[in-house]
Amino acid sequence: MDRLSNLRQVLGKKLLEKVENSKILMVGSGGIGCELLKNLVMSGFKNIEIIDLDTIDLSNLNRQFLFQRQHIGKSKSKVARKSALEFNPNVNIVAHHANIKDPQFNIKWFKSFDIVMNALDNLDARRHVNTMCLAANVPLIESGTSGYLGQATVIEKNVTECFECQPKPTPKTFPICTIRSTPSAPIHCIVWAKNYLFAELFGKSEDNDEIDEEVTEENNKEIENLKKESQALKELYQYAGTPEYSEKVFDKVFNQDINRLLKMENLWKTRTKPTPINTEQYKKALEINMDVDEDKNDSKIKDDQKIYSIEENINMFKECLELLVQRQLKGKKIDPEFSMSFEKDDDIIMKFVAATANIRAHIFSIEQLNRFKIKEIAGNIIASIATTNAIISGIIIMDAYKILNNQLEECNTIYLTHDSSSNVFVKEFLAKPNPRCAVCRKSYFVLTINIEKFTLNDLLNKVLIKPKDNNGLGLNGDITICEDQRILYDFDFDDKLNDTFSKVKIEDGKYLNITCDDDDKMYNIMIYIINDSSLDKDFILEGDSTSISYILPPEPEPEPEPEKTNKRKHSDGDDANNKKHKVITVDIVDDDDKVETVLLD
């Protein structure tokens, strides 16, 4: 009897054949991912690709059972593949140790899969996969867990709501003056290191999503001073790659900026004054030798749990800064707009953030934390439970069977709850797309062109404005063409119309966002670019132009209800206006960053 005989009896021969011939993409090899990959190889799926940027950490071992102590520091996806093949060696598994947002994982690649399964641990990647699946028109099974709570749902273009249909709670922010001038807790130092210093040196300073930069009468003058500080830090980039760069950056942020704060005597009437670290102290600390790239398992475990001395943190700062600058300079040679973003699973970035956070904590007499704890805070990590992951991964497999059997209507959004007074599972029908969603209400198209010859003017007149019955999109109104946050064309900015795509740096795999304001109706279109050098000025447009629909504007916020003065009493004497209702707010995650869902009881 072959190993699939029981499955054949349960699923039937026809469905099992679909399962065996299907191609599955699993994004994430963490808590849910380990359970899910094991389920996939034991449930008839034979063609699986997995992708994960993360490496194995000691903290993973209690629930990510495909990993063992000897795997610490190694690629999660590659080790998961090797371990899963021991369950079933007759399965084809391709493992990618990479970021799902990398250019090679383009729309063509997504289109090659029958189902995409998310087992991710961060919000940004979830949003990206959601967009790619909508653009490729591939079903997505989204999932997450948090402690004893879990969730799984199915996202199908034009049929169900997408990941972005429901607004996500606004993340917690900290006043800029607290972060930059008067930190009083480790979290303030970590946010400063991650969202200010790292962003200013290597990323985009406008991405400070955890810092509230609202200007008020009280902080106006201080914010102006802080902007000058930021500009002075940027000006140091002219020394990047030179031996003195790290010393100049250190002196700027840990000596000059601190001395400026000390001159503001009113700040320190009720606070402990900070103690700057001067250049002589910096040089003396560098006499200690440290190896930032130490990667032995035992050493790595000890290092993550260790509270470093100020001298060790200064060494860590210097060596990590130099390594990141090398990476930055190399990237800018290829793309002048190159920048880096914080990634908790990048060891060098994480060590830099940990070292700078602890140096700042030392200066302000704040408790210092080990690297493991700093990673937990900076990455918004929330622990998960293996049993919850196993249950949710089982639900994902059942949803996959239904999708392959063309039974999407049988799928539900499933919530795993932890309330002994109710059912363990709460089921909801799959919700319809939100007509106000700016993501799934977009129309997605693929445009194949020769980027060396096709111009923005060609795009505007041959594709966007050209009538639908003549292979165009038939847009009529005020059109804006953007790439990410960069405006390439609008009514008041047509300087680049005659430039080729190559000249404006729109290359193979890039997305263009097109908005069209037509008589108070807003149309939003995303066009994915594929380069084909064999074409001249011709183009190939893929997508259904008849499906273009406008997006409803966001609903206005409701006005607060006036307080009621007349209180009605229930027969049992309770105050009806004050009757309490139990509301349970659930943060659904995998292992790390929060993914938000709300349960009402």
C-alpha cells in the first residue's frame, strides 16, 4: 500500500491528482511555516517553493521543530527543506534564502503558482504578498497566531476582501523631543537607534514611523534644532568609506549633540543629566578587540544574552558602521537611490542598532538591554505557541484542498479562540471586497515594452488614453503617473514625457501607479513593467480593461454622539446606558510583528 492510499480514499482520485500537480508557494519558514511545510509534504503536495530571509535563532527551537541546536545561524528555508524531505523524500522542494520583495520574485514568478500560503512575521511583507497575489490573480491563504489565538482566511481577487480592506490600528509613536532629547526608558533609545540614527545614515529619514514629528508651539524651536542636527549628520556622508568616518559620526551623535542638550538647563531640573563620550574616550575604547562576524553557535547564543560594556558597544558600533557603509557604497554604485531599511534578521543591522541604543542608554543613565531583548522590542516580536501554529497550519491545508477543488464558497475565515465558555473555533463567511479599498480595487495590468525605446508619452497616449476597443485603457481625466513615491507625470509636470523608461529608471520588474481623477471618480491602476529588447515602439498589454472600476472615497469619521442625560433603567435596576459589553481585541501574528484582527464577543 502506497503512502497516499488513505488520502486517495478521503480526497478522491481526481482531487488528489490536482493536489499532486499543483505548485505551492509558502512564504515564511518560522512558527507556522515549520508546521505547514510538514503538513504539505504529508498531504499529497509534491511541488513546493519556500522563501524566508531569516536565520535560525536559539529562541526558535521551542516551537519550530524542523530546527535543532546545530542549525543556529543557518538559513531557515534551507534547513526546513532538508528536514521536511526526511518526512517525504519524494517531494520537490525549492528553498530561497531571500527577501520576498527582491526583484527576482516578480509577477511572472507569482503567476507560476496555484496557491500562495503566507506564514509571515511582519506587516510590510504581508502587504507586499497581498499586492503581488492580486496582481498575479493567484489565491492567497493568509494566517497568523499569537499565543493561544490564531486566524486563517482566504484572499481571492474580486471575490473576497484582501489583506488591506480593513484598516490596521495606528502603531504606537513617541514624541520626537522625547526620542531625540529626553529619553527615559530603553524603548526610547531603541527607537532612536532604529528610526533616527540608522534611518539618517543608511535609509530614508521620512520612514520614521515610530516617531511623532508633529510641530506644536511648545516644541517648534527644539524641532528646528533637531532638523539642523539631522542635516549636520547627513553632511558627514562626504567622509563615508574613509578611516575617520566612524569617529566623526560617533563624535557628532554621542558628544556634540549631547553637549548641546546639556546647555538647555531647563531640561535637567528634574532629570539626570546625560554624560557625553568624547573622542579620547572613544579611541581608548577601541583598544579592545572584538569580532563582529563571530558566528559560532555557542558564542552567538552567549553574545545575544550578554550585556556588553560601554567599551564593547563602542567597538561594535565602529565595526558595524564600517560594514554597513561598505554595503551602502556598493549599492549606490549600482543605484544612486540605494538605501537600506531596518531588518531585524540582518545580523549587522541588528548589532548596530543594539550597540547604538545601549551607548545612548549609558549616556542617559538608562538600563541597558541584551541584544536578544533589543531585537524583541525593535522587531515587535511576540512569542507564539507550537500547538496554535499546528492547528492553524492544518486549517490552511483544508483551505488549499477546497481551493483546488473549486469550492471557494466552502472556505471561511477561522478564528482560534481561548475561551472555555465558547467554541474553540469561530467561523465567519469570507467578506466581500471593500469598495473603498485602495489596494484590491486597483486594476492590475502587465505591460511588456522595450524600455530603451518606449517613452512616458507612449505610455500616456498609446496605453492610458487610447480607447479600450483599440487595445488601450480608455482613461479620461487628470492622470498622474508615479513610481513608488516619485512623480513621473501629471498635468503640471510633463518635463519627462519624451524620456524613455530607461532614462527615468523604470526597469524590468518595476511597478507604475496610475491615478485618474474623472469627474469626482478616482481610478487607481497598477502597471507591472516587463522589458523585451526585441520590441521596437510596440507593446503588449495584459489585463482586462473592462474591469477597471473607480474607488469610493474613504468614509468620513463619525461625529461623536452627544451625551444622554436621561438614563433608562432596566427592570433589574441596571443602568442601561452604562451596561458593559465585552470586547476582545486580538493581535494576530506569527512569531514577530503584529498583524491585527478584531474579535467581538
